[in-house]
Amino acid sequence: MQRLWHAGSRFGWFLPDAPHARIIAARERGLLLLAALFVIVSQAGLALARAESPLSFWPILVWMACCAALHLALNTLLPNRDSAIAPVAMLLAGWGLVLIARLAPPFVSRQAVWLVISTLAAIGVALLPPALRQLSRYRYLWLLSGLVVLGATLVAGVNPSGDERAPRLWLDFGVIFLQPSEILKLLLVIFLASFLADKRDLILSTQIRVYRWLIPSPPYFAPMVLMWGFCMVMLVWQRDLGAASLFFLIFLAMVYVSTGQAGYLLAGSGLLGLAGVIGYGLYGVVRQRVDTWWNPWPEASDRAFQIVQSLLAVATGGIFGQGVGQGQPTMVPVVHSDFVFAAIAEEWGLIGALAVIACLAVLVLRSLRIAAQFPDKPFHSLLATGIGVALGVQSLLIMAGVVKLVPLTGVTLPFVSYGGSSLLSSFIMIGLLLRLSDPAGSLARHDTAPIIHKTDLAT
């Protein structure tokens, strides 16, 4: 009997805090079922609109298998996790599969394979020990590895479209294309969280005065700025301006959260504006994006065709949308990647667009809530904050660009847009959030498993 108990505890059949763990599992399972209902209905609507065979549902079956595998694994590994994170991420990923099947059918099989890989990666991250020492201790190694891979694109970079004039931001591994900037984004968050957790007090206590302002002491602040600067130089060199903007904003947000000094935000905003002015004068791609953002209509059939078609798609959707498969979102170039939010607004309407925003907001708020649970563990707190900031800022940049609130940056919408590298990095972030949301994880079950006495066995 005792051996049976310990075996069951190891595989998650018996939980020491069974009522609480079962409530979390039941809540997560219910949310996943609601997500499955939405995704299946959407795919059914698309199949009816196109008169497709039932075989078109196979990507959704893969998605459902990923949902089940993630849920069962988390029940065993992280019984006290946040129950809302995984369902929201899987809802967005399933919605993305439906959209890719609608907008770019040849790519849906690739996205389904990447979803399987990403789900396994999230489960693998959940296996990390609670202290996450491997991430914090080797911060320079992780970031330098990312920079080396990013630098490889300068020599061996390709563009999947085959356009020689387009930025070569991917590495070709035969059957897959990997975009290193997506992985570097995650590594930068880990590096900043570890560095600021170790040096925050020194940065604040060793400030020097320059005229009227207090600035960080160079010996403690320079390494972080130097590593971040290498990232920015490489990204600008490659003309990956969306990733460069995203990295800059992540850097500013994490420094502000760590130090609590608004002066960094003001100085950073000024530098961002200055960089925009310089980029406008030096880079044609920056000039084009700013011009088409400021007034796209004179060039609606030329340089501004993409953003104009996006605005028309959003306007056509109205409140309730045209219905899945009923609109014309494919009029927008590259709609399955950069402009997938415009397709949502056209076929699911304002309600669908707000639903996507709400789901992403839930992930950001949950990450900040997790960060607040670690007042005495700055690395854990800053890591959760950085993940939330990365997801939130990236989502805002692309959604605001699609509706012409800011110049288009060209980043992907997390979980939804087509792109294996983006999906993989997003799911690794989700795995880290789940790991952080249950500080003890499966270790707690072994430490607190009840002792079964001989008298209990006799009964």
C-alpha cells in the first residue's frame, strides 16, 4: 500500500493538497474545453464556407492533443500552477491555426508541427528546478549564444520568400527556418532579470551626479548597456527594426521596474525619438513606414497598399464581423503573419479583436501577479515581469501598427501569427510563467506526502 502511494504521488495520481490541486485542474480543464468549443466551431464554420472535407480538421485534432498533453503534464509537474495561463495561450494558438488554415492553407501543417514542438518545450521548461539557477547563473553564456546565432544570419541568413532585397533574418536548416531574434528576445529578458537582480542595489547606491542629474555608476551599469547595445547594433544592421524597437522597450521597462526611477523612461523615450529621426534619414525602410503611417492615402496603390488594405479590412468587419471564411482578408499582403489582427477584425469583428486583446491582457496581468509573489526573490520577480512586458509590448506594437496608431514594426502577434520561431519562444515564456506560478512544483508532493503507519495499513 505504501509503495502504491509513493508511485501514485510520483505520477500525479494522488496529490497531498488534493482539494486545492483538483480545483485548479478542474478549472483549467473547464477553460480548455471552452477554448476547444470556440476553435472547433470556428474551424467548422471555415469548412462549411469552403465546402471542405472532414479531413480539414486534422490540425485541430493536433491542437487538442497538445492541450491534453500539456494539461496532464502540468497536473503532475505543477499542481498549484496558475490555472488561466495555459488555456489562454492554447486558445490563441488554436485560433491562430484556424486563421492560417483560412489565410495560408499550405502553411497550416508547418504551424501544427511547430505547435507540437512548442508544447513539448513548455512541458520541458516546467521540469526545471524551482530555483532556476541555471538561467540566472549562466546569463552571459545564454546571451552570448543568442548573439552568436543572430550574428550567423549576417553570413548565412536567408529570407523564406526568396526575395534577395528583403532582410535576411532567418537561418535555413533544410526543413525549417529559424529566426534567431525571437530566441534572443527571450534570452535578453533572462539576462536583464538576472543582471538587475544582482546589481540593482549597487546601481542605486553608487549613482554619480552629472550637473543636475544622477546617473548610474558605469562599472555596474555598463555591462548591461554593452550587451544590450550589441543586440541593437546587430538588429539595426540587419534592418530588423521591429525587433530592435521591441528590445529597446523591454530594456527600458525592466530597468524602470527594477530601479523605480522614471528618469530612465524619460531618457529612453528621448533616445528612441532621436533614433527614429536618425533612422528616418538613413534607412529607406524607416522612411517608408513613417510616411505610410502619417498619410497613406496618396500612395494607396503603391507603398501604402498594405496598411490601406488593413484599414479597409478592419472597417469592413464592423462589430460582429463578416464571419469566418466570408470576408476578403487575403487582400492584405502577408496577412497570415504581420497583419493577422486585421483578418480577425474583419471576420470576427470588433468583438473578436477585443477578445484577442483581452486574452493577451490576461497573460500580462497574470505575469505581473506572479511577479508580485516574489518580494524576496528579485530574479523570479523580474523574470515574470520581463515575460509579461515582452508579450504585452510586442502585442501592442503590432496591433497598433495594423490600425495605424503607430508606424508598422513588422513583429508577430504572439501565439496567433504564422511563424514557428515566434510560437516556440512564446510557449517557452508560458512554460516559465507556469514554473514560476508554482514555486515548489512537484517537489512539494514528495516533501509533504502523508506517512502511512502500520495501523493504517491494518485497517
